Amino acid sequence: MNSQRRYNRFSDHLRSKFGCRVYKISLDAGMSCPNRDGTISKDGCLFCDPEGGSGRQTARSQIPLTQQIQEGKLGLKRRYGAEKFIAYFQSYSNTYGPLEKLQALYDEAVSDPDIVGLSIATRPDCVAEGVLDLIQGYQDKYDTWIELGIQTLREESLTFIERGHGADIIRTAAKQIKQRDIQTCAHLIVGLPGENLEDMLLTIQGVCDLGIDAVKFHMLYVTERSRLSEKYRAGDLPLLTKEQYVITVVRLLENLAPSILIQRLVSEAHPKILVAPAWLKHKSEVIRDIEQRLKELNTYQGRLFHSY
């Protein structure tokens, strides 16, 4: 961990590994998932936007991948001075489909000479042996990741968000990925209805036990076209305030293994489709507040890790 940081920041890790600024380019390959194509359900998860998945951008699948990458490179170079990039298949389940199609998509994404990594977002019930074999084959040349939508390990919460599978599926998938030494980033939702701090800490403990390499924290938020918006407008969906979110993330960081990389402290949603909470429109302020609270409490990632 960077001695000047109180958490294990992913961007620091990438800069140390590649010697330059490395940023992810979010890609939409027009994928689906078994919770939307009728295999499990046609409705998707409760929080899922029907046009863009749970990603922060609206759907861009009609734009060729090569063009998405070129546009992403230009924007990230201009805004952040990025020099190298990770191709990030973000929207929906990007291991769900025929192997030939998946390989063609992955190959196209890494064909750009400035791409040094491949990151593939998916569901725990979409990591069959064949696709893991395929992804494993990219590791020699690229910084390869599977971003696994764990969300929570609490069964009641998985049922509430209509995930379509239980915690056992999550654990099995994480272990299968770990056996192949593919790096895994767990997506976790903070603020699910019915979950208290103890519930969330049990998910953190489970993530540590599974040998997860990185974590993304996501605030439970509501988008315009998600079915979650119906509950919110009916007054049946309590959401965390910014202060509650900051306090909770700090506690989760304290209990997270210090070796785990933090890829994201707070989620973001496209402002055109975000319904609530309004404070999520100011992501940089939330990050600043989390870092400030860590400093004020003189605490850091992993401080309470051995207290399980």
C-alpha cells in the first residue's frame, strides 16, 4: 500500500506496475444475461437499467468496439493524461455467449497497441469452464481481470434484488476463478434494504476468505428505467445519506484485507438517468469525504482485519 494512502488504491498499483497512467475504457459489446433473456427471468435484477445494464453510461453497443476504444483513448488522454489502457467490458454479462463470439470480442479489444489489460464484467452464474479457459489464455500478455458481480453474500438481499442465484453460486464461481489464478474484482453494493453493518461485514469477511484481489464499492442507486425506481417512488426504498455511506465504507475498509486493491470507493450513474440519491452526482466529493474521515479517525484499510 502507498505509504501516503490509507487504502490500497488501484491506480497506484497500475502506475507502479506499468510506469505510467493506466485507465479503463468502458466498452458495451451488446451482451445480455440469463436474468434478462428468459433463462432465469426476463426482468433482470431489480437495480438493472434495461438499456445500459448497471453501467454508468447509456447503451453504446451499436458503435463498433474499435471505435469505442479510439474514442475512449482520446477522452482519457485529454482528461487525465492517460498513456496505456485496460479494455473493460462493462455492460451486462460479458462471459455469456458462444465462445467463438466472446473470443472475437476479446481479441478485437486487445488488438490496439495501447491496451495493456483486459477486464471482463460478469455474473457468478456465467463463468463456465470453457470461458475461464479462454480468459486464462490472455494472462501472459495482458493484465487480465474478471469483475464479478457479487453484490452481497446475504441470501435475503440476493432475493430482494432478484439476482436469480444464491450465495453458494457466488462462492463456487470465485473459487473456480481463483484456481486459475485469474485476478478477480468483486462488485459490492452498500446500502441494500434490510442490511445492517454486521451483514455487510459478513460479506467483507467472505470476500477476504475467497481470496478476492480487488473490490469496487457501489452505492445502491436508482435509475429512471430500473424496476427499483417503482419502489423508490412508492416510498418503499430507504437510501443512505452521503454521511451514512461515508461512515459505512470507512468501516468496511477497516475490516478488509490490506492486500486487496480498491478499484472504486463509490459508484456513478449517468446523470440523465439517475433518480436518486442526488449526492451521487458529486462523486469526487464523496471520495474526498471518505479520505478525510479515514484521516480524522487515524484509521486505514485492514486495521481491524484480524479481529474476525
